[in-house]
Amino acid sequence: MQLTGVKAEAGASLQIPTRMRRLRASPSLRRLFGETHLTENDFALPLFLIGGLNRREPISSLPQIYRYSVDEALLCIRSYLDRGVHAFALFPKVPHEKKSWDAKEALSQDSLIARALRLFSQEFPEATFIADVALDPFTTHGHDGLLLEGKIVNDATVEVLGKMACLYAEAGAHLVAPSDMMDGRVAHIRKALDQAGFTSVGILAYSAKYASSLYHPFREAVGSCLSFGDKCSYQLNPANRREAILEALLDEEEHADILLVKPASLYLDVICEIKKRTLRPVAAYHVSGEYTMVMAADAQGLLDAREVFFETLMSIKRAGADLIFSYAIDQILEDL
């Protein structure tokens, strides 16, 4: 039987146009066939801490972001837990009088982060607390390492970072996050943690941390200012991708549990490449400058911050990030 309108010749086929728009035709269809999804479980909130009580300070370079005293941070953490966010990355603003050339305060049992971790881990057993392991908030010179004759020394810095990681693990950190980019620090920290009995504490390594121009608002938030030079001798050259992959693979060999890329949205190719080469979770830090630029454009009516952040964070997830540190969580939570 011959079908009406169909050629009977052998080998003839129906000439049906491709209609890619069929699965975009309604919001329901677009939701059904979206390839990437953001949820509350994708995020860690950076949380800035200060000393004292009943303090909640706005950060001028980070609109709508605050520094909290520990008691105020309890309220902040509870509000995010109630909305489904359960990972928090802690950063201190250290008073100038407690800073020193050798970052002595970083190893104090009474340091701000150590005290906060003891309280937070007890009050919120359902949360995950990530402790930044770096010396720059504690040094008078603002660098991430110890100085010898005007140069950042690697191995002596790594020794301090191992002690710092153990201090935070004892205080209640679930993950320690070395963000310094010193060579060999992941292996040293893993060994130090294991020898101290903290075998269940993980390492979230800043594996590909670039010498970026986008960190200035963060440095204001933690009160860290370089007294000389830059961080190019230990942070990555923004021109390099293969080097970042090698750094990540070395950290994996040294038993890092999570590999992080920082910044995020300008380095999507790096996130993607590292994701292809590891079975470890990959994290990305949507940094302060990335946040502030969008907020400034929103304040001038040039962009819609909520829309831009949602698209940006989706692109970071699409590139392969399993966890995203971001200041923009508030902006997009209601859209998840």
C-alpha cells in the first residue's frame, strides 16, 4: 500500500526538518530536559569572622556581605541551614596588634577561627565547616608564607601550615583548606593530620589558585594588605592551563580529597580540564571580584544581579564543579 504524499521509489526517505525548539517550548519542558541543575547542596558560603560580641559589620567592597562576631555568626549559620545551605568556609579578620612577621597567632589555641570552630561544630553537628589554612591574615607583610631575606620560604611555611591544620582539626573542622600554593603542603598536612589522629578530616586543596586581579575585595574583608611585591612566585600565571592541571594532579597524588580552582568564571576551561582528569570532587571559588563587578553593574541598572549570578553559577557547575564557594548564594537561592 502506498502512503499518500510519500514517494514510492526505493530508498526514498521522508524529508522532515529538524525542530530543536520542541523541547524548549514551555518552562516545564525546559526544566525536564535541563542538563545542569543547581541545588543548595552545590554551595559553600564564605563567612568572615571578627572578634567581640554583637558585631555585624558591612564590608564596603562586598555589597550585602558582612563580617560577624562569633555570636552573630551563629544566627547567620542557622538562617542558611534553614534554607538548605550547610557548608561554611571560615575566614578571620585578625586585629593588627595580633599580626606578626611569623604569623604566630595562626597557631594560638585561642585564635578566632579555633574558638569559632569549637562552638560551631558543637551547635551545628549537621553542618560542614571548612577552615582556611593560610598565613596571610596573620602576617604583617600580607604574604601567604614566611619570609627569609625578603623571599617567601616554602618548607618552613609548610611546617606551620601542618600545625595550623591540626589545630583546626582538633577544634572541629571537617575540612581544612590550604590556600597558600606552597609546594608539598598537601602531603605534609595529610601526614600531620594522620599522625595526630585526625584521619577523618579531609583536605580541600586550593590546587589551581591563580595570581588574579579579582581578590582585592576579599583582602579588604580579612584586612590583609601586601607590604611589598606580589604573589606571583607562588600563585599560578593566568596564562597557564597545563601547569594548573599538573598542580591538581600532584595534589591528588598527595592525597587531597577535593581539588579547587580559583577564580571560577574566568577559568571554566581549567575546571573542565581538571574534571576530566580526576575522580576526586572538584570545587571552584566564585571570588570577591567576580561578585563585586556584577553588584556594581546592578546598582547602576546595567545588569540584573540575580540573573547574571544564576547564569554564572550554572556555567561553573556545567564546567564540572561539584562545590562552589560563592558570595552570591542569597541572590539565587529562591530560584533553585
